[in-house]
Amino acid sequence: MAIVETRDVRKHFGDVHAVDGVNLTTKEGEFLVLLGPSGCGKTTLLRMVAGLEDPTGGEILIGGQVVNDLPPRARKIAMVFQSYALYPHMRVFDNIAFPLRAQGVPRAEIPHKVEWAAGLFGIEKLLHRKPRELSGGERQRVALARAVVREPAVFLLDEPLSNLDAKLRTSARDELQQFQRRIGTTTIYVTHDQVEAMGLGDRIAVMQGGKVRQIGTPQEVYDEPADTFVAGFLGSPPMNLLEIPDCLVGFRPEHFLPKEAHESRDGLLALKFHISRIEYLGADRLLYGALEGKFPDTKVISKLASTVSTPVQPGKTQDFAVREKDFRFFDRETGLRTRPRPV
Amino acid sequence: MATLERDLRAPAAGRRFGFVLDRPEWLGPLMIAPAVLYIVAIVGLPFLLALYYSVSDISMGRRTLGFVGLKNFISVIPTSKFQTSLQNTFVFAIVSQVLVIILANILALALLKEFRGKWVVRLLLLLPWVAPISLGTIGWLWILDSIYSVINWTLEAFGLITADGWPMYLGKPYLAMGSVITVHVWRLLPLATVIILAGLTSIPKDIHDAAQVDGASFWRHHFQITVPLIRPILLVALLFGLVFAFTDMVVIFVLTRGGPYDTTQVLASLAFFTGIQGGDLAEGAAIAIFLFPLLLAVAFVFLRIARRSEVT
Amino acid sequence: MAAGTGRRWGLRVGHFGVVGLFTLFTAFPFYWMLVTTFKRTSDLLKRGNNPFVYNEAPTLENLRVLFQETLYVRWLVNTALVGVAVVVITLILAIPAGYALARLTGRWGEQLGIGIFLTYLVPPTLLFIPMSRVIGDLGLQDSLWSLVLVYPSFTIPFCTWLLMGFFKAIPRDLEEAAMIDGLSRFGAFVKVVIPISVAGVLTVVIFSFTLVMQEFVYALTFISSVRQMTVSVGVPTFLVHGDVYFWGSLMAGSFIASVPIAILYNFFVDRFIAGFTVGAIK
């Protein structure tokens, strides 16, 4: 078990600052998710922790030890790749045994350990197959078993679920989390999928432009976004943003409801909403349109649960409202959170 | 925690050399170096030697080696043997390449279609390229024989020539050049065809479909869609073909030995007969050196054109 | 409708004709070698005879002469020995170089790669004169070792280039996984990259071997004694005595040394072409 720490880590490719001064410290046994759009530097950061890329500057510590000069094999880490990177010329057994052999584990112990790792993921029956004879889900389990078998201090996972179909992804997510809780190894998980990040992470580090914009529990990053990027990136659809004289004010689509749908009349800010289009998504409806009156022509979205029975119609202007405590305020220049003020 | 720190530190101290095998900036040069050194020693040095020999008086028997400036060039260039050879080199290379590119295009288009037994056809078409060229040319030597040529027998059987009018394919100046070029085309056609075929198959089918939907006729389709798209690859085929044609002496050595009366002599074969068989290494080197600017120009022009067509 | 079918038939016949004519052109010399191999000399050298049929009973005499009265077998063995040695040298030097160019070197590696490839285009006819002197000074004149030494000069450049393409096509993840699993960069190359590149290595083996079989100029220059000749030089020089050609044996020797390797080559041809056209095809 180990803590991973990065101190002002940078990676520059010529003029491109892929990672631009990242300070992060995991907790013992934590499941930390690096979340961000593609090109935000999350994978580069993970690869630097793994030792697959050299940082341009800064230090990486694993278990309190600076590992910048150690090759990947000396870092006591395991990694699962997006493609799983199973060795195509080896059977599943040999794939799982590969790290043990590479590290000189005594021959006699290998079969026992491989069986243990295979057992964790229920793939004992597949040990004699070649990777190409496995389904996507099976490959992913083999990759996990290969990562676990050497009992690493840290797990690094690079979008390991993105090659699975949607249905399998949900169950794999569940298994992955249960498994991580059971073995309690510090895990860093890279993804661009916010649902995955919210569901899996003890904490989420939201990255953009090579920097960490916010780190916190899923609730924290969703409910209390540190800046407009996080507010816009998390949540689907993203937070609505309005301009008021000296700052930006945001509110989530699900907090923007018809006046009657709010439980109490107190502390509400009423807004005229011209609905132009409605999307039915089953459990929810998304209402696209623009505000009238105080904020003319500002495009906003409302998300209504199917339990809201107030009739809504495209082409009509209706009375909507947001609770004042659901407003979040951001500095107009920097995009950072600022103190609340009256709207 | 303590054990982990020890684990992490131990290999750092213990396998210092091992880390050379990890650093790309060390490992890369280390892995390339042997191949590069070998090539420098076996290609680079002899090339420099060739340059030096061409300005020296070296010959087969002598051990000494004196500098004579441009004497070899001065004595070689004015000879009619050399000038004929230079001219023949161009005729040989350019005519054979024009033919190869035209024929290879036709053949590649024909092979684009799927048909039964295609792999056998492909094997037969590739034979001239794969078989040792000296041996394939021996086959031609027999086919073109002055007395027993199967071609002449067939032509006579069809009444196209008379028994006493059999052409001497390798004995008459123009016929000999024609024969040498034919055999060279025969030899290089397969390579050019498969290269062009690779280019044709790399064009997405959508593009052909779109051209058809847009109502392009066969010729318009071919010359305005297909040819521009495979131009880089045509250049590759041409580059290889020209280099092989400019420098080859095997076909000529086996078929005509440069004859009759040097009408098929090219620079490469002249260098061989002068330098190796004649023993005058210096003059042979001076002749061979003339191949180099030719090659350089060919390679340079084509790399440039290829790069430009890549950008646009 | 009828016109349409007629047109389609016309196209088919035309297509068949084009392919047929070309095939006849490329394959006829080899067919003719095969036919001539079994003909009696008296049959061959009678002017009135129809050359397409056996006017006298077929014979194995030409083959007997080839195998028993010439050093043909010896030449084949020589060619094989040189071939094996050259293949080994090529693999030892080209595999690491190809990998390094594919993975370990950045921009300068790309330039170097093109440079190495261009040396493939430097022809023997430019180098054989100084080379003959160097070989003489090394005391390798008339020895198969001279060929073993010189042939890698054209096998290494092309094979390095081919292998670079193969290695580039291997997903990086595999090597990185191996490095995390406990191997060094070099270890990952040896234990993961090479085993999954078997097809590429085999291609290089076949390709180098055919190049060795085909080579003529160096062998003609360096080797003068009949016992040391390779097959591509031995057949056309030794079997021709002045104006006397042993046509039957010549054809037999040419056919036997050409066609089997061509069949083998045919299985790998797409990969060679990929090597020739790297960069020109998207």
C-alpha cells in the first residue's frame, strides 16, 4: 500500500504544456479518478506516475520515495491499459504469470498465485486460451488479474472500461469498485466519462489544460464546482450560466423547474422561460429555450424528472424558478467561485 | 511502509547498468550503431574509395597508388566507347521505364478485379522478379537464339517471315538494344505492377463510387481520379525502376556482353569490362562514378516530388 | 438487356485477354526452361523441328549432366551457405536497428531511417571496383566469405526499413505493459516485441535469402574458381564453353534455382510491397 504524490509535475512537448504543474496527493487505499476532456493531460500524468514518460519538471513520489529516476518495473505499480495490452502470443495463464516471472518469483509459487488472481475475477476456466479467443469483458478481467497478481503498491488504470459495450460497462464498473474496496490498494483511474468518475471515485480530480481544476469527492465537485470549467464539464446537460452585472451565476438544469413544481415558495427566483424544444429521454425531459425579461435571449436548459406533472409545451413562455441557495457564483474574469450575492 | 521503501530503493542501487537498457536516449543509438557502422564500412568507405580511385592510377596488378587528377576522366570521356555507353544507358533506362510504367498500369488495373485462380496468375506474373535475374536471362538467351529461336520458328509457322529471313535478335544493333530492353521490362514489370496495385487497392471504394455516381466516364475516372491519387506510388515505382535500370548490367552481360560493336554497352557494363576484366581499376572507377550523379539526381527529384504531393 | 450482356461478355473476354497476354510474357521463359530441360540435344539442335513438341523421346540426360558432371549441387550448397550466413548477420543487425528507429529515436531517427533506406539504392555496379580491391587486401578473393561480408550491405538497409514498419505497427501498450510488469525496455523488446514479430522476421529471412540468390555482380567480380561459385554465376558462366551452350542443362539449372524460391516468395510478397511503399500509401 502506498501514497502517490506529485509535486509541481510538468510535461512539455515542445510548446505544448500537456501537464502544467500538478500537485496531487492520494490517500492511503484511495480510489482517485482523474477526469477531464481528451487532451487535458490526465493520461500523460498517469504515464508519468507509471514511469512511461519522463516529467519535464517536478517530482513524483510513491510511498514517500522520489521515483523520478526509477524505471517502471522498479516502482511497484501495476497498470491496466485501455487496450488491455494482453500479450497476444501467450495464453491467459502466461499473461498473468508474466509479471511474476519477470520479477523472478520462484517457479513453484507461480501457479498458486496465478490461480489466486484468476479466482478473484472468475476466469479460472480461461487460463488455457489465447487472448484473441476472449470476449471484451473477459480480456478486461485478464488484464486486471495480471495487474493484481504481483500485489502492487499502486494500481493505475487508463480508461479500462471504454472498450466495453454500454451494458457490460455498468456491471464491470460495479465489480471494479467492489474489488478495489476488498483489496484496498491505492488506485488512480483515468477517464473522460463523468458517470464512471462519479460512480467509482472516492475523490475526483478534474483536469483541464494540463492543470487540476478541482479535487474533491463526487458530491463536492458536482455541487460545489470550483470554477466555470468544472461546472460546465460535470453534469449532463451542463450548468446554466447567466451574466449579472459583476459576475456569472450558475444553476443546474434539474434545479430550474416550473414554479409550481417547487415544494416551497420561499427563496425562489422567478424567471420567464420560453420553451423552444422538448426532448423526451424516458425518465427525464430536457427543455431547451431562452429566458425572457431580466436576461433576454440567454439560452438555458431545464431537466424535468418524469415525476414532475406540470404541463409544459414547446413554443410557450412559462413561469419557471430556481431556489436561491442553488445558485453558484463565478468571477467573470477568472471563472473561479466567488461569494454569493443577490441576483 | 518501510519494506516498500526498501523495495523501491534496492533495484536503483543494484542495477545501475540495467538502467542503460531503459533509457531510450542510450538504448536507441546503442541498437542502431552496429547496423550503421556496418553500412558505413561496407557502403560508405568503398564509395569514398571509388571516388579516390577515379583520380588515381591504380590497376589490378600494382600495389602502389598515385594521384593523377582528372587524367582518367580526360582519357575516358572523349572515347566513342564511353559516349556510346552513356547514350545507351539513357536509352536503355528511359525506354524501359516508360514501357514498364505503361504496361504495369494496364496490368495492375486488370488485376484489381477479383477472378478465379488469381493467386496462380500472380505467382506466374511475379516469377521474373523473384527468379535470379542471371538465370531468367539465360532463358531469354535460348528463346532469342540466332538459329533455334522459338519466336522465329513460330513467326515462320504463321508465315510472317521466311526461313532465310530469321532476325538475329542479339546480333543486329537495333534488335539487340530492343531485346535487352524487352528483357529488362520483363524483369521489372512485376515489381512495378504490385507496387501500383498496392496503390490502387489503397484508394477507398467510396471515392470510386462517388465518381461513378457523378457520372464520370471510364477515361475521365481513370485520369482525373485514379491516377492523381496514386501519383506518389507511381513515383516510388518509377524511382526504383530507374535506379535499377541505370545501374543494371546483368541482362546485358548475359545477353550481349555489350555487343554487337558496343551498341548495347552501358556505363555499368563498361565499368565492369574496363575495371575488372581489363584490370584498369582507375578507369573503371572513373566510369562507374558517372552513375552516381545520375542516381543522385533521380533520387533527389523523386523525393522532392513525392514530398510535395504528400503535402497537397 | 441483350446488349448489356454482350458488353459484359466483351469486357470479360478483354480482361481475360489482357491478363493472359501478360502472364504469357512473364511466365513463358520459365515454361520454356521446363520444356527444354527434358529434350534431347539432337532434338533441340535440329532446325526444322517443331520446338513445342518432343520430336524425340524426352530424356533425363540433361539433369544427369547437370548434377553429375557439373558442380551444380556445389553451387546450390554455396548459395545456401552464403544465404544462411547473410540472413543471420542481417537479423542480428537489422532487428535492433529497426526497433530503435521505430521506437527509441525521435526526429533524427526518421532522417537516419531514410538515409539507411537510400543506401539500398546504391548499386553494386558503383562499388564493385573498390570493393574488389578491399576484398583482395583482406585475402578474401575467391572465398565465399567475401560474399558473406558484402551482401549485408544491401540486405541490412532494406530489412531495417521493413522491420521498422513492422515494429511501428505493434501497439506501444504491449511494451509498456511489459515494462510495468518488470522488464527493462530492452527486456520488453526481447521477450514481447520479437516473439510477436515472428511474421516480420520470417519475411526478412525470405527476402534476404532471395536477394542473396539473385546477386550476380559481386559474385562475378570476387569469385573466379568454379568450386566457389554461387548458382546465379555458376550456371551462366560455367555451363557456357565459348560458343558451346549446354542448353538442356542450362535450362534445367535455371529452372530449378528459380521456381521453388519464387513460390515461397509469393506468400510474402504483400509484406515486401508494404516495405517499398511505406509513406506513399496512406
